[in-house]
Amino acid sequence: MRPFLPAPSTAIAAMNIDTLPEQPASPAAPTSALQQRFDRLRKNLEREEKKRQKLVRELDELGHIYAKQVLPRLKNNHRMLKTLLQRLIDFSQRKNLRQWHRETLEAWLYELLEQVALYDRKEAAAIAQQYMNTQLDIFGTASHIPQPHSAHAGNEADDDDSENAATQSTQDKDKAADQDTPEADASESGDSDKVHGNKNAEQVPPVDDKWLRQLFRRAAQALHPDREQDPALREHKEQLMTALLHARDNNDMMTVLTLYQQHVATDALQIPESAFEALCQSVQAQIQRVQLEKNDYIQSDPQRAFVHYHLYADSRRKQVQNLDRLLDRIRLMRLQIPGVLDELRTLKDLKRELQYRQQDGY
């Protein structure tokens, strides 16, 4: 599985952020509605971050369990699975199958290929290609069966993107630290998503508040690595600057404020009311982004998605039960496949099996 690199996280709960009202308030004045809203959103964000961290931690642990206990048993079934797949591909060449027969057969093939892909993606892809070539040669039309998922697809493109991103990152740091003009204010709030290709641009509107943008620039000037002579400190600032730019590009103003308070000015931040609405919107967007990133993390790798679907649960006890249930299913499959192979001798046998599968909702 590919490692998960979460968005830079900061000690949000430790921050001291208050509303700076437009007019002085009396000592006995109640907490403003904006302050109450911000506090509520901040607590929600903390909860979502904890849920994400728990999910990543437990999926990683379950991934190790899966590799040690589940994969070896799946591999033991490989020879029988491959034999069954080949027989189904042979049957698929028969021209007197109805359309629903072919659709049910393709769904069965894909189900088996997904199992093979869990431990041998290349083999699964090769079998899938064999099936599609057979359909094209005999019927003159391409099959609709999708290729088994591959977590390694596009690695070469990823390498090129990484090199380009490194160059762009250096330019971003210089631009963020040096620009301090009205024109820079306008371009930073409106065009940064176009420059960086931010995939969340449509979901997260950019913060359009001069006070917050100025705070970002002060943080960028303080954290710029080129202004540090010590190699170790320069590397540390490189990481901080990357986190700051990532937060800016994703409209994560909480991280920007936290980095500012941790590394620029340790005094309590008092945010003017004019900027507080933008900050609340940013925190709300960050909550939604954390939820989306959780789902993206699950779906980014076929094995991880399999582990989440079959093994993950809120409690450890339920996870153990899910593991036992999955191992029982694999054992049962090992016992059933020989019987299925023995029964699939003729086209009539296949049609009967496809009828069973359609009725059972496979």
C-alpha cells in the first residue's frame, strides 16, 4: 500500500484566538456570536482530525494483519481461481449466450479478477486483457469489463510531477515572502489556485481578507529557508514553509494562524471581526476537506479499500470478528471452487450457474 501523507497538522486546540471587536466591549460583555461559531467549528475540526488519525492508524495495523493472515490464504487459492477464470473465458466465446448471460458472466469474471489482483495485479491484468482480446476477435466488439485496479499506475507521470512541483515550490516561497503590494493581494486571493492547480479550488473559496493575507506574508517572510544560515535550521524551515504554502493553497487558515503563532509571534491572536467570517468559512471548508481526504485515502489503494470494507470497524472486537469472518469465507471458497469446476462441464451447466448468481444478487 502507498503510504498516506496527511495534510500538515498543527496544535489547534492550544491556540488562543479571540475576536477583536470593531468597538471596545465592556469587561462583562458576553462572547460574541462569531467567537461562539468559531469555537464550535474548531472543536468539530479537532474531532474530524482525530477520526482521520484513528482511521489511518488502524487501517495501517489492519493492513499488516491482512498481509500476514489473509494474503497467504488468498494465494493458496490462486491455481483454482486461475483454472476457473480460464474456463469462464472459454465459455464466453460461445455465441448462443444471451445478453444477460454475458453481463452476469462478466460480473463473475471481474469479481474473480479483483481477488487475484489483491496479490498479483499483473496476472489479473493479463487475464483481463486475454478475455477482452478474445471478445474482440470473436464478436468484433470490445468488452466492458474494467481492468483490475493498480496502485502503481502512473508512477512515471508522478515522478515528472514531483520534479515540476519542486521547482514551483521554490518559486512559491520567494513570491510569498517578497510580494507585498496591492496587486499581489489581488493575485494571491484570486489566481493562486490557477497557478498551483489546486484540486479543491471549487470546493474551497479563497480567503478574501486583507488582514489574513498580510498575516500569511509575515509568516512566509519569517519562515523563508533562504534566510537561515544553519543547514539544520534551514531544512526545518523548508518543512515549515512547505506546510505554510500547502495551507495557503488549500485555504487552511487555521494552520497558517498556528504556524504564525508558533514561529512568528507567540502573543494571543486577536482577529478583527472583519476577518473572522472568512476564518470561520475556512475552518468549515477544512472540516469538509478532512472528510473527503479520509475517503480518498481509503480508495487510493485497492488493498486498503478491501481492508476497510472487510476488516475495519469502530471497535477492536468487531475488527477481530470481521477478520475471522473473512478467513472463514476464504476457507469456504477453497472448498467450493473444486465443486464449481466439477459442475461447469457444459454450456447448460454454465447457464444454470449464471441463473443462480443472478437470483442471488451477485
